[in-house]
Amino acid sequence: MAYTEDELKKELETKEYEYGFYTDIDSETFPVGLNEDVVKAISKKKNEPKWMTDWRLDAFSSWKSMNEPEWSNLHYKKPNFQDISYYSAPKKKPNLNSLDEVDPELLKTFNKLGISLKEQKKLSGVAMDVVIDSVSVATTFKDTLEEKGIIFCSISDAIQNHPELVRKHLGTVVPKKDNYYAALNSAVFSDGSFCYIPKGVRCPMELSTYFRINQAGTGQFERTLVIADESSYVSYLEGCTAPSRDENQLHAAVVELIALDDAEIKYSTVQNWFPGDKNGKGGVFNFVTKRGICHNRSKISWTQVETGSAVTWKYPSCILKGNNSIGEFYSIAVTNNFQQADTGTKMIHVGKNTKSTIISKGVSAGRSQNSYRGLVQISPLAKNARNFSQCDSLLMGNDCGAHTFPYIEVQNKTAQIEHEATTSKIGEDQIFYCNQRGIDTEKAIALIVNGFSKEVLNKLPMEFAVEAQKLLEISLEGSVG
Amino acid sequence: MLEINNLHCQIEDKPILKGINLKINKGEIHAIMGPNGSGKSTLANVISGHEDYEITKGNIYFKDQEINELSPEERAHAGVFLSFQYPVEIPGVTVTNFIKTAINESRKSKGQEEMPSSEMLKKIREKASLLEIDSNFLSRSLNQGFSGGEKKRNEIFQMAMMEPELAVLDETDSGLDIDALKIVANGVIKCSNENNSVLVITHYQRLLDYIVPDFVHIIMDGKVVKSGDKDLAKKIEDIGYDWLKKDNS
């Protein structure tokens, strides 16, 4: 089968492509470009059932008629969607024999983060003699989860092994046509995670640990679906404090959370994708749609620490559909150099006695721009809804910007809404005070920023809070002249 | 301990100190008094290395080493402590966390390990009781919402924790009622010994009833115009500075 890439492309262009053709190809990466056949091919490659293929195709046809949103406070060169390859098998990192062969810069960062040697090797792709150990750890996790009936696997596996669950819930919180990037993701998502917690089960561990061991490389178009059945609880951690030098420029993930009656989902994210260099060159574009739906008396809590990416467009949201349900959003977004972030949340109150809390902390340094954008919506039926929002911005230097765009729509008179916002600057007097106590300027800034972010850091699972603190420190390194 | 020779300094091209001479030996307590705008706080800032103050002439020696060019943190590591007239707030950083960071950064600079937390805890308890500070206070954000008295007490608590060789107290008595003043002064006295020195900057003689100085210096228009013992402070309290102005001109 000696097709060259050019020939392949031509065939796709002329639509003379036959279903199933791709199974014959050795190459693990598709040629660039996006059309219906590519969508079909992705589905085929993953051996998906017809309903899934149709679902993707439907999303794709919607996407074609949509336009890239322009309302955000972001300025970037729009990606050329025909210039991207939409499927590639997880990239194999070069196999290195020892840490001596790893980029010393990367190792420096690992050490600062306090990542164990073993994990450093794993993250940087060094062949490990202790592999057995980490496999056995993962297996132990798996056994514990299985015992409780918890399903935790890749979304691809879930489509194969639990099609009824996926089919019932996929796209119910973030519809295929929700927005431009969500539609794109729905059409071409490569992989992601699936999690189901059965009725009344309390997931005995942070799903982070497991995740971290297993998830080496993340895909460009990730799809995550978490379902917490009635009266269940799960704490889920996504991402990694270790720097991800992903070469993919565009990331458009979709995360859907479903908390059925009396369930609770705690979803924490630490995002540290390559933010571009000091001159604003390169870096990841991160356009994410994250949303959860709360049924009666259930609770969804989003916590995020965002330090990476050149451009971030992200609004983890809660639809408080059930009565007495609770939505929470705790966020720290740090931008430095030329980074831009437009992030916040949407709290949609539908049920009675619903409550939401928003705590957003933005730290801007260098020439970066950091925007909070949030919507609190109280629908006519949402009696006695309550919201508390607090948006604090911390500025460093004179060239960065902090912006707050709060939208409040109230259609029920019984609602109680509170909004507080502050903007402050790290003062030279604060720095001098710390200096005088023997704390140098970089450490002083880290201390002040950590203090500023404390309310949110406290919401992270313990072991991650420590790493996240160090991450904040590293992200702001060199931000003071 | 501290020797200042013919120190001239300016801020944004405005000369403030115009030839200060001062020598403080180990174990001594010195007080500096002077009218508003005479350069007292400037002197405190220059000693601790504030970069807004530019030294145009003269030298500062600390433990026989010239420190003109040292950064504030290097001076702190060497053993210089400034109790601020207006301590700043750092929201979200507890008193405990701050002092822990300060102590460990100083240790790090000397190539020492971090202080074990049991030792830290013991020290915090000991020094807190010295200044009649309760444990709730230690978990509050640094200086945030503190009363004037609490802020100053916190400064002296930090001094007690860091055990500097030279403590410069910049108007530590301002904003204190008499009870708080006694506690703070008592804390300073308990920390001072034959191996360290204290420089007290004040407007009022009243603090010097509790922290009794070995020497008193009067600064006017950026110069030391008169030095003496504690009686000089009393005289100032009684008759003010005018007689010195005439004397000087």
C-alpha cells in the first residue's frame, strides 16, 4: 500500500475515498485538513459504532456553518483549521537512557516543583527500571475502583464497553452545536476520559493520582465525561503541574459533568501548557468548554489553576437545574509575558433554592492581559436563588492589564446576588518590607501571590496545593526587573 | 557594630541627610530624636538599604564591613532589622508563615538547613508569650486589620524571632497606648543583650523611660547636632528643639 501523503490528500479532496480505507495505512498520523471523510476516518480508526460516527458527522456539519467567536478580549491569529492533522496516535517520546539526556531546563523545573525522580523519568520519557512498580500501583487503583463499581477509563474504551452510558449522556450538557470549538471537538475528538460513579458510592481516592500515572500525553481534542449517579461523590483532578511542551498549537477540549440527585463532583484542574516564550512567540491556544449539570440537591465544584497557554478561553460552568443544588467556581489565572486569558464561569440558576459561589483571582504580570468574564443568570423559576461573586485582580508592573466583565441577569425577584471586586498592585512597600526581613524579591512576590490566591489554593486536594503553590512561583519568575 | 561616616543621601535629587556621623558599639542602645522632616526615618531606611534613597557621599559600616552597596535582604541576612513605622499588610499570608519564611530565607543564605518545625514552634511560643501575643493572632493575615498597637507588637515579635544584631526601631511608640507601649518596650529590653545593639528613633521621650538609652542624638536638617545621654532627651521633652537651632546657626 504505497500511497504517498499527497496521493492520500488528493483522494480525500476528490472524495473518492472509501470507507475503511484507513485501516490499511501504517502511518499513525492523518494528513492535514478537515472534511467529512476525515471525521469518518477518525471514527473508523477508533472502531466506533455507527451512532457515534453519525453523532460526529452531525457535529461536523454544524461546525461548518458556524463562525469562530470574536467576542472575547483576546487577540490572536486565528488557526487555519485545514492546516491541522486531526488524528495522531499518542506521540512516542524519544526513549532516553537516563536523566542526563533530558533537557536540563526541564529538569530544573521538575526539581523546583518537587517532582520525584521516578516521576521525572516517566514525564520526560526516560526508560525506567522501576516500571513494574508504577504498573502495580495503577493495578491496585484499578482493583479498588472496580470493587466499587466505578468505571474510569478512556472515552474510547467507554464507547466500546459502556456504549449505553456514553450514548445517554454524551452531549447532554455541552450540546454538539453549543459553540464553535465544542462543535469541532464533537466532530473530531481523539480521546479523553470517562468516569462513572454508581449510586451511593463515594470514590475512595482522588482520581488524580491514577490519572497522572496513566495520562502521559494529552490529545489536541480531548473529551471528558464524568457521571456521578445519585448520592455519589467523586473528586477528579485533571492536568499536571509539570510543564507540557506540547507541539500542538490548538487545544479544544470539552468536559461534561453530570451530578444526579444528591451527588457531588469536585473537579480540579491545573493547567500548565507552554505559554510561549518571553517575546510572545509560540505557545498553546486553549479553547475549552467545560460545563456541569446539577440535579436535585447535588453539587459541582470547579477549581482551576491556570498558568499556561498563550491564549486561554475557558468558562467552567454549572447549570443548576435541580432544586437546592449548588455550583462553585474557584479560579486562579496567572498570566505573564505576552499571555492572554479570558476566563470565568457561568452559573445558570434554574431550580429553586439554588446557590452559587464564584471566587476568581487573576494575577497579571509582564505585558499580559487577564480577563474575568462571568455570567450569573437567575431564571424566572429559580426562587430564592443566591449567588456570591468575588473577583480580585493583582497587577505587577505597569504594562499588564486586568479586566472584569461580570454579567448578571435576574428574572426572579427573590434572588440575592452579591458581587465584590478588587484590583490591587503589588506595592514596592510590600516588597521592601519582605526584603528587609531577608526575603528576596522573587520569593516575596511568590509569597504575596500565594497569599492572594489562598482561598482558591485551599480548595485543591492537599498534595496538589503544594505543587500548585510552587507552580505559581515559577510562572512569575523573572516578572520583576 | 554600626558606624556611619559623613553620610549624605538624597531622594529624587532632594538631599535629606547632609553628613551624618554615628557610632554604635555592641551592647549599646542609642536613641535618635529630632523634629519632623529632620531625616530620622530616612536614616532608618538608608541603614536597611531602601533603594529609593541614594547615598551620595559617606559610608555605612556594619560589623566592620562596608554595606553601602548591599541589598536590603543581604543586610537583613547580616543581622540588620528594621521595625517599620508603618508596617505593610500582606493579605492571605499569616504571621506564622511570614516569619517562618523570613527565618528560613536567612538560614538559606548562610547555607543552613531550614529550621525544623518543632524548633520553630517552640520559638514562636516563647517569643509570643514574651509579647503577650495569643495564638489567634499568629494565624491572621500579616498586619491586615491590625490595630496600631498590634502592628507594632508584631514588628517586635518578628524582631524577637529573628534575633538581629542591630535593631532599628522607627517610631515604634507611635500609635501605642501606655499598656501596649510597656509590653513592646519590655519585649525590646528582654531581647537586648551585650551582643546586640538597638537604635531607637522617636519623637517622644516617653518610650525612653522604658528603653533607657546609653546615648541620645538629636538630628536636625540631616545632621547630628547634639549628642548626650538620656538627660538630653528629657531636656528636649521640656523645652523643645529651638535652642538647638540657635546653637547650630
